[in-house]
Amino acid sequence: MKVMKIKDESDSSNGVLKKKYGQGLPVFNPFAGGIDVGDTMFDVAISDGIAGYEVREYSTFTEDTVNLVNWLVAENITTVAMEATGIYWLNLYLMLEEAGIEPYLVNAKHVKNVTGRKKDDTDAIWLQKLHTCGLLKKSFQPDSDIRELRTYMRQRKNLINIASDSVRRMQKAMELMNLKLHVVISDILGKTGLQMVCAILKGERNPDELIKLKDPRIKATDQEIKKSLTGIWRQEYLFMLKQAYEEYSFYQSQIASCEEKIKECLLKQVAQITRGDITDIGLEKKRERKTNLM
């Protein structure tokens, strides 16, 4: 722990050097605040300028959050510490950044590991105390462009996970009908698999007709595929297959929309680096297509 030395004094009578030190912890952030983040309420603590603290409560509605930030600005607060509680901190974090107040998003475990908290201290006061003394380490937060890209990427990942559940339901419905297509074909989501599923949903039941949709690259023999396409055509199972397929198709369109947004974000970031010139990207893609065709 660093102790602040006030001054050195020498005693002329006996030649002893006396050193005086200040009491308490050093202050690194004199205009710091602490916020206890919750779902419905923000508790905000700042120093009252004397020897105590002023604590205010604000609801998490947008209007009240704006009032919270305006109050901190009026009190000349330059930095605020808050715990990473769910996603409730995010909008407040962004508002503080826009207002010129540096937000410190801290790990709750790190705060609890610091001893010395009084029983009557609220979470907001304890955060303010630690932050004033420079005892908190903020978590890394990307800039707004990376945060936007990350949101689209996470959404895309969630949609892929949900779509995989739809595929499992398709396989279950086919298994109930004793259709073993997913056994003889490695991926029913390929060209052959999806075309055969669509044909079945449109009413085709004849294996001799369905085999015509087979891609030449399929290693399974025609006889094996015909046997796998001979099933028990119960209406309830066909209904399950239809709903699972429609759900899968819907999520594929959602994933495609996410990928378009991801592409826009990446192009915008490239444009910032290249000062708006992204013509080489299109040319590079054309070169790649030509190379693949050769």
C-alpha cells in the first residue's frame, strides 16, 4: 500500500531526520462515483465534499437514466465505477461515455475480494470508496464499431444453434416415418437431402421419382437410397417434418440477414482504414471467383 509522505523535517538539536506521513489511503480519483446496477433501480453514490457521501436512487427508465447522467455531469464527476450485472449496465455505460464520464466496468469478484467494508456501506458507497483510491481495475470494453459487430455475430451464433434444433426435429420426424435418408446421405441439409425433403412435403412418395433428385457426387447406391426412402407416411409425422423444415428455412433467412449486417459492419471498418476506398475488396473477390473456376 502506498503511503503519501507529507514532508521531511530535520531536528537541529540532535541531527535526527523526522518524516511525516498522511493518514488513510491516497486519492487517485477525487471526482469518482459508484453505481449499484439493478434491473429496476440505480443507486448512485458520490462524495458530499465534506466527509460523507450523497446517495441517490434513479429508476432504470430512459428518462430517469438521462437525469442520473446529467446530475453526475453537474456534480463534475469524471469517472464512475459499476459492476457488470447482467446486461442492465450497458445503456448506462454508453450514456456515461457520451457525456464524457469514464465508466469503470468492474468484476464483482474483484470488489468482494477487497476487505475493509463497513456494514452500513451500500454497494454504491463501497464502489465509490474503492474507485476513489484507485483499487479497481476496469474490464476491457471494445469501441462502438466492434460492439455493433459483436452483437450481430452473437445473434448469428444463436440463430445457428436454434436452426440445428430444427434439423434434429426433421431427423426425428423422418425416423418416425422410418425414412433412413440421413443414414445413407451424410448431410440431409445438402442439395440432395433438401430437394428430397421438399419433394416429400409436396406429396411425392415414389422412391423411383425421388431418386432422380440424387446428386452425382453421392456415394450411396441408388438401391440404398431407394430403400431409405420407403417409409410409413402418417399424416402427423409429415406435419412434424413440414413444421421443422419451415422453421429451419426461416432461421436460414434470419442468418442470411445477420450475415448482410456483418458484411456492412466489416466494409464500414475497412472504409475507415482505407479512407472510404473499398474498390479493391470487390476486385479481390472477382479474382477469387476466377481462380476457383479455373
